[in-house]
Amino acid sequence: MKPRTRAAHPPRIELRPDNRPLVPPVYQSVKFELETLADTEGVWRQEEPGYSYSRGGNPSTHALELEIADMQGTETAVVVGSGMAAVASALVGLLASGDHVIVFAECYVPTRNFLRTVLARYGVTHTLLSIDDHQGLEKALASQPTKLVWLESPTNPMLKIADLAFITGAARRHGALTVLDNTFAGLHSHLDCGVDVYVHSLTKYAGGHGDVMGGAIAGPASLIDSVRRDVNMLGPVLDPHAAFLISRGMKTYYVRRAAAVATATTLAQQLATHPTVRRVHYPGLVDHPGHARGLKQMADSGTVLTIDLVGGPEGVRAFTDALQLFAVTASLGSTESLLVPPQLMGNMSLSSEMLKASGFTPTSIRLSIGLEDPEDLYADLCQALEHAAALAS
Ligand SMILES: Cc1ncc(COP(=O)(O)O)c(C=O)c1O
């Protein structure tokens, strides 16, 4: 063969079947071939197991799907290129034109925006309620046929704990599906809590290192198969290398999560007694209104806490600018601690009524706790709080 042909067909190392790498390889291949046309036809027609084209399936992404379904306690899962791709794919895959959705004011802002803008164009309507408004939920479910109820718990950024038993029970009685964006609570949380479908941003705790994006939709095959079919057409695939990075992150998921939860709990307790902090919102604190419910529903209290500062917006600015260890940026579940001040939170787009119901204030600051030493984090928070207090006095 000539060099050009050899370059296009480089040598392959075929391992003997009993000689396996401990870390599975990244199947960074778009196409897969089989020995015969008959076998290829079988795979293409999905009559035989195998892979042909990575948009429809790839061993690296498939392995991650199995892992996520197992951890979340569901029959199956499909992974996609970001958390928002998971949100959009779940909504597109489960809804049809003319369907009605109930969503909560405390939900991730782009999710609400997707319903309000994109899905509205396709005739999907929605009702916006506060997650605490049980009466409103009953009323909305009774007043018109509803296809699904979309929720998050703990909510972002005020960390309210939704009453999952009530919401899933009410939805089921009215023939509506429940979809829980379980990103904040984590893949190990809310097992058997009655929701039909789970959605995750794998960008957060699963990847865990802030260097890869991904999303997942998990649930029974009867629902996820239609989402998978639509994903194959829409094409928001997770790249095999991204799947590999997320799978690698998953190996340390539990230890990272436990360490960050322990630090978040310690910091929440310390900040709750700090004179320049008006209030700490963290479900792990015994005086949090959702504490008991959280203990019942969740595997742990999470790694995100929100503090309301004493003083006004200038204090928020001084506090934020003085912090050394907290990066001012979106996301959570990473190795480093992060902060989102109220100026950057899309909740400000809510009506004043919904904003009040969500509990959000102009000095509410969301902290996502990472893997740093808790003493260093507390010292950094204290010096920044002093800066903010100096401005207020
Ligand atoms: C609750 C929730 N859902 C979905 C997403 C979207 O995830 P991604 O950024 O991976 O698209 C986020 C991102 O912050 C989130 O917080």
C-alpha cells in the first residue's frame, strides 16, 4: 500500500479478549463497522446489538448511561451534551403541541425561558406557580389537563425543599407526569420518590472538575425511549471524550460530594451566627423550614448555600470583590468554590409577586462549596464580610 493509503488506515492493536485495560478506552469513533453486510443490516435495523453511528449510540456514552441509570435507580438513561440539552430534550420528547405544563418560579431560569419562548411557539402552554403553593397546584391540575409537572429540589438559589410526596401524588391523581431536575440534589438522591423522570446537568457533580459539560435524562424505558429517539434526530450528542471525563469524575463522586457537603454544613453553621449575615438558607440547618423533609427525601443536604447579607447592594459588591477563594461564576459541584451574587441571577426577571414567593432578596448570594479546606474558606468569607460591613457602617 502507498503511504497515503497507509496513513488513512493506521495499524490497530487488537487485544486478546482476556487482556482488558482497567480503564475502558475512549471510543472516539463516529463510525463502527461489522464483518458482513448481514450483520451490519441487523445492527442498523436494531435487530442485533452493536454500534454503527455515534449519534445513535457509542460505547463510551452507553457505559455512562448505564452508570447513571444505576445510580439514579431508573430502568434506563440517555446522555446528551449539556444539562440544558437534557432539559430541552426531555421537554421535547415528552410533550406534544397543545400540552399544558406546570412549572415553578423557583426553577432554573433557562428551563422557564425554554418553555416561555421555544415551546410556546409550538403550542405548549404552561402555568407558573410557587413551589410552596400546594393549593395553586391542585387548582391548576383540576382546571385543565396537564401533561407534566416540572420541578427542582432544593430550589435555586433559595434552597427550598419541595414536598415531593405531595407534588408527585397530586400530579399522578390528575394523570400528569412529574419530571425532577435533580441536578442540585445529585444522582444519588431522591431515589424512589415517585417522580417519573429525572434530569441532570452532569456538568456539575458528575463531571466534578469544571472541565466538561453533559446532561442526562433517566427514567423508565416507556418514557425515555421516545426521548432517545428525538435526541437521535435533534443531535445534541455527548462526545465520547466528554463521556469518558464524566465517567472518570463519577469514580470520585461520593467522596467529593461527602467532603463538600461536610464543608457546606460547617460553613452554614458558622455563617448563621455571623453578625453581618442576616440569614443562611441551607437545608442542613435545623432551623431551615425544609430541614425535616430534606432529611427524609434527600441523601444529603447538598453543597450550595445562600446567604442574605445585612445592608444593601454596595455591601454585596464589596463582599464579592473582596473574596479571594470564591470565583464569581455560574455552576456548582466543582472542585473550587463559586459564588453568584444577585446581580447575576436571572431570578430578577420574575414578577415581584413570584420574586417575593421565591424568597429571593437583593442581598441573596449563592455559594457553591468546593473541595478546599473549610478553615480557609471561612477565613476568606469573614474577611470579605468585614469589607462589606465597613462599607455599611
Ligand atoms: C438545576 C439546573 N438544571 C440545568 C442546568 C443546565 O446545565 P448545563 O449548564 O450543563 O447546561 C443547570 C446549570 O446550572 C442547573 O443549575
